[in-house]
Amino acid sequence: MAELISTNIHTSQHLPKVQHFTLYFSPTTKV
């Protein structure tokens, strides 16, 4: 799960398309 968090951090820099991607694949990580 640590990898997922790291991915989210890196993903944050590639918003906004990646945000939808992360939310779509990580419903448990909804903020």
C-alpha cells in the first residue's frame, strides 16, 4: 500500500487527468 501512496504523490504532480485515474482505481483513497 506504500507504493500506492507514493504513486498518489507522484500522480498529484500530473493532475488533473491522473486524478480521475487514481480516484477511479482507488475508491478507498477518496479524499
